[in-house]
Amino acid sequence: MGEKAYGLLLVDDDREVLNIHGEYLRRKGYRVYLARNAAEALKLLDEAEVHCIVLDVMMPGMDGFEAIEELKKKTEAPILFLTGRGAETDRIQGLSLGAEDYITKPCSLEELALRIRIRIRRSLPTLQQDACIEFPPLRVNLTERKVFHGEEEIFLSNREYELLVMFVRNPGRELTFEEIGLKIYGTYLEEDRKNIMVTASRLRKKLEGYVGLEHMIETVWGKGYRFRGDL
């Protein structure tokens, strides 16, 4: 993917839903393409590089269950259903047709972005995951030891960088002060907790200066931290 943001294709016949979701996901660092029906979506796949598709079921003409079969002929990008049809039979049908996820409306924008991020990361080749870890708009280039918000580099100290790498390699998992100390310092004494807390505080402050990175590090009181990735 190089330096480019990931491409998302949103397919829904509700213009308001498309605009709201599209604007939110653009702020997260994605390149967003909008389609109001299956025919528009299929045409866009011929013109744009798409890494994930969010597809409604109830659309005029070709519905989502019909569309996914045609979309899969054109792309290997993961497809997520986002629909008001929440019956178990609908979920089973959607997943059996090859959808990576089935999300029932209403769904929070934050949850939608998280599920998209998870599916994109899981679809990437292993080599790319090793070289570059991404939680758009955050990107950690392990080869160059650099961190980016979109295309803008975020300058971190060595300790801040090492802590962030530990976080992005363990998304959603509670990391204790002891685990962090052993990984970063090679040992852990109780007095190391204060140093870890200072490093985490500085890292969090730097990330919070960028849109979309404000709440990525959670404090687990008395224990350690959790990075908000694929929970």
C-alpha cells in the first residue's frame, strides 16, 4: 500500500447515511468512495483501489445479498454488511455468502470504524503487517522506526516509540506495568512504574494532538494500559 491511505467503498441507498459515514471515515484517514446501489459499486471497483467494502442489504434493484456475489468476482477486499435487517436468518445468509462481518443498524460510528480497521488488518499480507502496522489514521513503520498520522510524521522519543510498538502489536489487550517494564527495560522493579506512567503520559499527549488518535490509549487503573485496536 506504500504511503497511501486505505480505500473504503460504502454502498447504501440512503444518501444521508452515506454522507455521515463517509465524512467520519475520511477524518479517520481513509479514502472513501460512495455508491448508492450495486451498479455504482461495481463500476467504482473498476476505477478505484478498495481495501474494504461496507454494504447495505436493502437497496433498489440488486440487493446486498445479490451484490456481494458480483463484488467478490472483482475484488478480494473484505466485505462487511451494515443493514437494518437483523434477523438471525439474514445474518446467517450474509455470512454464508462470504461477508467478513454482519453489523446491524443502528451502529455507532466508532464501532463501525473499529470493525473496518480489524478486517483490513486481518486481510493484509503477513509481510506487510510485519513491516508496517496501521490503525488508520495511525501508521507505525517498523522498518524505519517512524510513526505517522496519515502522511504527517509524529516525532517520538525512543521510549515512547517502543511503548507504542508494544501497544499496536497487542491491540485490545490489557498490558500490565510488569509486562511493559520487562519488554522495554528488560527487567521490572516497582519503582519502574512511575517511569512507565510518565512515558505513557507523554505518548498519549502527543497522539491526542492529532485528529482520530485522541482516545487510543486507555488506562487500566492500578494495572497498566490498553490500546484501542481490534478489541
